[in-house]
Amino acid sequence: MLSLANNHARDFGEEGRLASMKTLAAAGIHHSGLEGDFASFTVNELDIALLAFAVTRNSNMMLDYNLAAKIVADHARHHDIVVVSFHGGAEGQNVTRLPFAEEEYFGEPRGDVVRFARMMVDAGADLVVGHGPHVVRAMERYKNRLIAYSLGNFATYYGISVEGIKGIAPVLVATLDGEGNFVEGKIYSTIQLRPDGPSIDEENGALNLIRSLSIRDFTTPGIVFNPDGSLLPAPRIFGLP
């Protein structure tokens, strides 16, 4: 399944995104992103929904928090697992920390990603995955649901910088139970080395940065980040973010 909710989905106009949707469907790949477009399918007798949101025109609007929460709640009533993808937050090497506030980029509103993600979990989302800042951000386990606030740049075409931390990203594997609770996961760190593309990062840059950011932003993120990249649930201290 693929998100088409981001600020480049319409680089060739809405016609381009519609063509992408048609091509994906023909290949058996589910998609979400265009306003009103949500994916619903069944895997191993579990009904799964993918709901993708962004801050850009004609997309399912992330900035309308209450409408997004209603959409999630409506799908949660009829699905066992609800996955929410969002494209939001400011951009650049200096935005790895979560501000816990509304963000902007060149005057464009980019949302309060923590507020949004937690509202989606409150409404029934089981996994929330963010992207948009071009760098990785913290992860947390909120109400036993996994939230990844940004997975950075994984496979980036020429024209967008992958210098420094903008070139490191994780492949995130998350295991949920049939109720959507986070069971375990793993981060495979990658780095973009042009012209080779994404390569395994033996220094585990993405893992180390996400671990550091998660602790700095949340103190107790509810996740253990093991040196081998494995992720496990951990207790959270009540009263902290």
C-alpha cells in the first residue's frame, strides 16, 4: 500500500496523481491520499485500512484535526487494523526535534504533528507513520500504539539534498497483534550514497538518532531501542509527554 498524500503528489497536476492511482491499482497496490481516497483490504482474515493525510491541496486534510479523527473513527468501527500516514511538519536539518506546537515552512502551515498523531490514536488508529521533514524524528508508544513522527528520506531522486542527516533513514518493521497493540519492531538503518541509492548503514545512524530524539523529546517514549535495532514496549512514566 502506498500513500499519495504529500506535497509532490501533484507535481504533474491532479492528472498525474490520478494516473499514479490507476497504475498502482493495476499492479495490485492499494493507495490513499487524494481527498476521499482511502484503502481498505483484508489480510489473513483481518480487515485493514490505510488512511493517508497531508497539508496540501486536494489531499485528505491533516490540518482539519476533527474531520481526520472522524474519518479514522468511522474506519475503526469496520476494520481490525487502521494505519494512518501523514505528511506534515517543517523541513530541514534543524527540525529533528518535535516542537509540540503548530509548525510552518516558508509560511505554509504544516500542522502540530504530535497533536494530530495522538488524536488519530484516540480515534482508533493502530499505527501512525509520519514523513515530510526530510529528516528522522522521534518515535513513541502512545496508548500501546506505535507512532513514528518522521522516517526521513529513504529513496530520494536527484534535486533534493541527501547531505548529512537528510541521507539517513530507517526501514521500520512493526508487529501488531490482532487488536492493533504494538508487540515488537525493528529498525534497519539505511544511508543514501549517490549514485548507488539506499544502502545498509553499518554505523546504524538512523537507529541511534531516533533513539536519542525519542528520549530527548519524550524522556520515556515507551520503547526500548536495542543495539541490534529491535524495538520492544517499555513502561512510560505518567505525567510526562
